[in-house]
Amino acid sequence: MGGGPPASRSVNNASITVEDFVGDRTWAESQTDPETELQDAISGPELDFSLIWPDSEDLYRTLISSDAANQWQIPLGTLPLPSNPHSLNGTTFESPSSFDDRGAPIGAIPCGGSHQAVQDVTKMVASSSSSVTAAVQANSITSVFLDECLHMFFARFIPTFPVMHRATFVFRECTHPLLLSAIAIGSLYIGPKDAVAKGEALWRLAHTAVSTSWQVMITHRGPYDACSGIQLVLTALLSQIYGALSKNRAIRTTSKIFRAHGFHWARHCGMFDIAPYSKDNLPSPDSSDIQKDYQWRTWTAREVQHRALLAHYILDGLVAQITTEATAVRHTANQLGFPSSEATFEASTADDWLVHMRSQSPQQEFQFRGIFKYLFSPTGLPQQLECSFSAFSVKVILEGLQSLLSECDDDDFVAVGTPVKSDVRRVLARVYTDTSRNTLLSTDERLELLLRWHAICLDAATCSSLLCNAVCSRYNITQQVLGGGRGPKSGTLELTKWVRTPDARKALLHAVAIQEIVEQLPRGRAHVIHMPCSLFAAATVYSAFCLAGSTRMNLPRTVTWESVVFSGSDEEAFTGIDGACSHPDDLVGSTGASDTRRYVCGNLLPESIPGVSIVATRNVLYELNSMQKLFRCLYSQWGIAHDMESIVDQWITFSHSS
């Protein structure tokens, strides 16, 4: 993937950048239609309708092509069937030659009844293919729509999930399924009501192409790629992100079923075994621009491949939490090294990239499996790694910890070789401390990471899917958002008893923190992929308290989160951040830690100390009502929030009537 359009669009001699559309206001303060913003920004008497990505027109022509043999039809070569079913007799069928030659030939199909069967299958394939293509045509998709969606993909989605590189992106070097998957995600960020239907049609087209032609796509290799198949792995990643958070339940199910394919394809292509880019290849300052550009694009292709693999781990952890199933891979065995810093990856020129590369720390020498080992050791991380992780690296680590929690049940029973829940909580406290002190993170990045951290810690206290199912079961509410909960106990939770437990109080503190973080995030960062599930976990906790009759709560005004993680049943096993045994209060040495511990243990908090109020009173039902609006804002991007809001609405109705 190499040279592309400039990062800004010139209209009437004015440069319009992402910052023109994304201000400093928080998401909760302003929910302006993004399409209206774009139109207002470029409106004028001499409006230039030229495409940001001129090749969008060629893609559009391909999509609407009526040629039955074009590449958007399901290729018959992916099945052991000839394009002409009348030439069956005496024909030998082989595996597609574009994949590899390891497959043995399929013998000749005998004539007779099989002849009609093959004709029927051929008609079925052609009919399925035509229906997918017809859906694209029926939704009036235009080249302008494709262009705008791809622009929004890079302007809105990639800043929150940096897995593709705008500055070196070349439209013509991308496979069409990858483009369509990116465009489908971009369609979630524009305003017209029919954008969702158009995006779904493009997603189905991309999914059909991948499902039937992955054997061809896995052989594709870009001019700077270290191996083949990278764009297939990227396509699987983007397609599964779109699908997992879609409003369409059939698409969500399809995405979950295909979630492990990216890992399988990456291993087949040897992506996990490719050595990282060597700094020995860095061009010198006096090298020619051609040499610098070539090495920059080579490094970028390697980094995109690396981030695509790590992103599959991030997505795998999120989907596992939604489905309450085991992760597709062992996250703690991840042998990949660290990605580059965000500043290095976001460099827009070869010279800027070289400056960052020469100053970059040697973090990439460490592998994630080594980091997990350090985190669970008594001494913790090496000093040179403390408070130095990039936001992307922390996301990978958090999903690894979440995967370990998913292997523990509520009685702290774990599979052989898995740390007990108290040990995972100890590591979560370390990650919180390092993230809070990490000066390399921007304020927005820190908020995003802490949002996910609180959601994982909430599940460490109480499985949110089990709690959701318990609430829905009690009130005969059908929910198809989360999985069925872990184990056979999902229907036995008694809410009135649960709200009086330390774990419930821990969960409530995390839920309040999640709501506060969501309301603080600026609009441009408000749609990270883990936001819907984090917000729904918080709403589930609020609902449980409301339905159990506990609506007005006195909470500590200042919360010491290390004390939340280790209060109650973990106190005796607590080990401080520095590895020395200590009491949670000793960790911080403030009244905040004492108040937090007192609250979690169920003791009454004093209303105030002389001159200072130390209690924050929350009406959980009011907060739940307020949170419902956040879901309505959120499902314009991630459709799964539509189903979440519907469930929350029913919980609110029962709360008012109880």
C-alpha cells in the first residue's frame, strides 16, 4: 500500500482536515449529524464535487456491472464445478490453482442423477450471487457515497483503531473486499437514513467474496508486503468488527462464527514468523528521497501487518466477552512484539518517520507473552517498561487479562495453568497504575483505556452477562445481545441478595466510572469499539440495583481504585504494586483508600469530615434514564446499541413500576 491522496481536501483554496469536523466538545454535549457537518464545511457557491478518492468511480462501475462473470459474482471456481454444467461427463475437477497445490484432485463426478444435482447447485450459486449484487444496485449506491464512506473510515474510525495507514494508502493496490469492508465501517459515520442499508449491502458483498474466494485472496501480495495474505487478514478484521457490532442479528451471528479465520489465515501465510523491520535498513539522512520513500513504505506495510494481527487479539477478547465463550486463541501465549509508537505510525512523510524511528525506544524486542509473565511475577515489569506502553499495546494487554478472567467462574475455579482471579485483579491494579502515570498517552487515549479497564474490572467483580440474563429472566425479557452466561447458575442469581454484596458495590463503582468516562470523551473519540458493551455492562448494574429497590446510593466522593480491586475477599492475598505485601490502605496512604474500602465492605460512610463532604449521593434510576440517551446517540454508529437500548428501556419500565 503506497502513495495516496493528501490528508486534507482542498475546496475553493481552503484546506479541510479532520479537525474541522471533530472539535473539543464532548460526545455527550454535542451530537451533530456528521453528514451535516461535512456539507456545512465544504458548502459554497463554487462547490468542487471532485472525489477525494478518484478510484471510487472505478469501484462503483465494478459494483453495478451486470456482467454475470464479474468478480462480484460467486466464482464457480471455488467449488469443484465447471462454469458449463453440460461438460460434466469425463471431466476431472481440481482444487483452485490460485491457492496452493497441496490439495489432491477431486475425481470425476459420475453422470446420471449427479448431473441434475450439479445443475441445481450451479443455479443456486448464480442466484445467491445475483441477489447480493442486486442488493447493491437496489440501494442506489453511488461513487460519491463510496468516496465519502472511505474518507470517514480514515477520518473517524482509524484514529480510534489505527490499523491502516492513510498516508501510504493506495486505492488501486487494495483488494475490493478490503475496500468494501472499510467503506461499510465508514458508512456508520454519515447521516442519511439509508446509509445503514447501503453499508450492510456492501458488507454482504465483501463477506460473500471472502467466503467464496479466500483461496485467491490469500495469494495476494502488495508491492511492499512481507508475505501474501495480509489484505485478507485485514479484511477479516474489519468485516468482523462491523459484524460484531451490527444492528442486524444475522450479521452479528455470521461475524462471530468467522472470528477465528483471521488467525488461521495469518498462520497459514507465516505472518507470526516474520521478523520485525530491522533498524539496520533505515536510510541515512543523506539518502535519496526514493530510498527513504521505499524504506518508509516497506516499514509501514510491516507495521500494518503487525497491527492487524494484534487487532485480531483485541477483537477476539471483546467478542469472547460478548458471547461469554472462550477466546479463539491463548492471549498469554502471544509471541508478537510491541507495535511502534502512535507518533511513528502516524508520520505523514518519510522524513518525519525517520525522525521518530531514530528516537524510538527498543520496546519491540519484548514479546507480549513475556510481558504477561512479568506482570504476574512478584517483581512486576522491568523498570524500562513501566509507564511506557503505547495505547495499542495496553489494549492488547487488557484483552489478555480479560481472557484469563473468562476462564474463572464465580467460585474462583480455574482451568489448569490459569491464574486465580485474585492474581488477575492484582495485575489489573498494576495496569491501572501504569496507565494513569503513563505520560506517553494523550488524555483521550487514557480515557479510552480506562473505559475498557473499568469494564473488565466490573466483570471481575460480577459477570455482566450472567447478571443481564438473571435480570431478563426474572422479568421475562428476551435479550439477544450477550451470551448465556457462564455455567448453569445464570438463572439463580437473587438480585436483592446480590446488591448487598461487596462484589455488587465494586461493580456499581465501576459502572459509575464508565458513565463518567463516556460523558467526558470528545466526539471524535466517542465511538471506540468497546464502548457499547462497556456502557451496557454499566446499565446492567444500574438496572439490577433499581429492580432490587436500591436506587439512592451514598458513594465515596474520592475512589481509590486499587482499593476497589482488592477490598473484601482479596485483602488477605493483596500484594502491592511494588511486590511487597501490604494493606490496601497503605498503598495510597489517604482517607480516600479508607473510605473506598469502608464502602466496599458495606460499612456506612460518614456524611462529612469538618468542612468537607466525602459522600456523593447517586440516584441510580435517574442515572439509568440519563444513560438511555447515550445508547440512542451511540447506535447511529454501532447498531448493536439499538438492541441494548431496547433492553434498557424495558428495565427502566419495570423499575418505575416496582
